[in-house]
Amino acid sequence: PAAHTQQLAAYLTEKLAAADTEGKPHLVSKVQGVGVYLNVFLSRPETFRLVVRAVHKLGDKFGHVDAMKGKKVVIEHTSANPNAPLHIGNLRNVMIGAHLANVMNAVGYEAKQAFYVNDLGAQIGLTALAYSRCYHRMKPNMKVDHWIGTMYAVMNTFSELQKVGVNIGELGDACSQGQEAADAFLAAAVAASSTDEAKKLVAEYVDIFRDLRERTPQHQQLFEMVLEEMRQEPDIKGAAGRLNLSYERQEPEAIRIFRKMVCDCLTGVQQTLDTYGVRHDDFDFESELGWEGSNQKFLAIMQNSPYFVPQTQCNEQGVPQGAYFDFTKFIEDQKLPTGKRGYQKEYPPLYVLRPDGSTLYTFRDVVYSFKKASRADLVLNIICSEQDLAQ
């Protein structure tokens, strides 16, 4: 009650006045009872003096405790695809992860910062395909991660143009002849498209093609090199997928290509991280989850589940389909809550294999999560807000 608070404030004020501080100022300058609240005021000069003295005495150990001594924590952050430079979204996660590691170390944890190197997948395969054709002919003419990132942007554009039926070699020739020829090519390609959506995509990717080609002399030099190598490749996406699968299967030539490209890109990324004083303790390569057998062990567990649906080259619709875990059936059978108190919409299947048997990144992420958990008491994943998949 308020009356008791007033009495307590008066009692403490009396004790403070009677206390012998040997001529030194009180740390507590005033005590007030306000309603049911007891407000204690500190002397700012004395507070600052004590803090500065503690900082001077403890140095780098100021604020450190050993409450979590003997415990281990893995903090995964950054983990940007190793085929492009960092962007501002990556750097946000870098700052959160690196500073969180410092905080965890300060309370006694043995904190390890992990970078998950996504060296598999469609994006990496596209980039590696161009890298394998161009690196021996042209050394990087810009910061290496920017060079590799440009290579990916070019390859993705070429692949998307092939999907909508545009011949990239003929488009490149038209662009070389000038704007009028390029505009005429675009008009003809749009007219040849059968749907409004296809027309929109043709216009969009031709515009990107021209922008990438004309950005800077360095970009144009790399662009023309990649175009020269790819103009005779009828199925860029397919060729990249085959190279990716060769890497996943540990074929020596594919390993040489991928590891050189990925390590080159990470060198550029580390140069950026060094600007902020950030160093990771572990670089965990996604590919090695398969090579060391972790993927297969986890897949065997899933395959024994009644909710696992294997891959097929011809599903009920007559098209290839990857293997997946049927979460909708799982939720139903386990009688897990749905609606406002649980899952509010149908949970999508967790696809784990492509129709060709290669693993998907969602599956490998799950395997990696278990691997991190096996080597720490606590795992913290710094994930950008754009990640919509359930973690």
C-alpha cells in the first residue's frame, strides 16, 4: 500500500543520512515514495566514477560473467550463397550474428560462429557452368565476388530467355548491330510469344540482357565471353543441373570447378567481412553433408516413415515429381491442432529429392540443423526476414 511505501522511503532516507561514508558522496542520492512505487535515485557523478573505475580495473573483461561456463553455442550467420557479393540484407545478419557471439562469450559460453556454404543448387550450378568455361580464358577484371556475381546474373538471364524461346546468340548479334536492330529483335520475339505472360517475360529478360551487356566495359567484356561460350548450349539449365549432380556425386572434375569458384567468391566475401572485423570459426560446406554420409543416414530414417512419398518420373498427372514428406497427412494422423489454435492452412509437402534423385536444399538444411545441434548445447540461426520456409 502507498502508506507503507512512504514509511519505507522515510526510513531509508534516515538511514542514508546517518550512514558514515567517510566524506565520500552517497551512491544513492535520494529515495522517494510515490504511490505504491519506491523510487531510488543514484548520484550520477558517483555512478560514473564507479563504472569508470570498474572498466579501468577489469579492462576487456568488464561486463563478463561465467554463468554459462562449460556450455557451447553455435551461431550460424551470413551464410550467403557463394556465387555473389554480400548485400545489405546479408550485412544486417552479419552484424546481429557477430555481436550476439560476443555477448554469448561474455556470459561464459564457448561461442562458435558458423558460415553454411551453400555450394549446391541451381544457382551455383549455373554459375559453375560459366566459370568452368570462362576462367581459363579470362581472369577477374573486378573484385572477385562481384565478378562471379555478374557471371551468375548473366547465366540466369540466358537460362530464363531460353525458357521463353529466345535464342541468346541471335539476340547478342542484334545488340551488337545497334539499338535499332535490338529493338526489332525484341518486337519480333514478343510477337512470336503465344501468351501475354510469355510476352511479358520476353520483354523483361531482353531488357535485363541489354542492361547487363552495357553496364561498364568490365561487365561487357565478361558478358561477351559468357555469351560466346553459351550460344551453342541449347539447354543451359539442363547442363548446369548435370554439372551440379556430378559435384554432388563427388566426381573429381566437378569438385575442382565448384571448389575453385566457391573459394574464390568466399575470398571476396571475406574481404568485405574484414571491413567489419568479422571472422567465422567454421565454414561448413553443404556438399559435404552428402559426402560424409549424413544426408543418406537422415534420408534412410525418412524413407522408413509412412509419410515419405518417393520420387517418380511419372506421377498421376503424367509428369516427373520429386520425393517429399507428406506433412498434411502427418498432421491429420497425429491429430495436431488446426485452425486458430494450430495449423491454419494446409501445410505444404516437404520436398527432399528432385525427380533425378539429387537432394534439395530444404532437406540439406534440415540435416545441417541436426549436425549443428550435435556439437553444441544451444544453436542460434540468424535468418533474414525474407525466409518464408518454416525453420
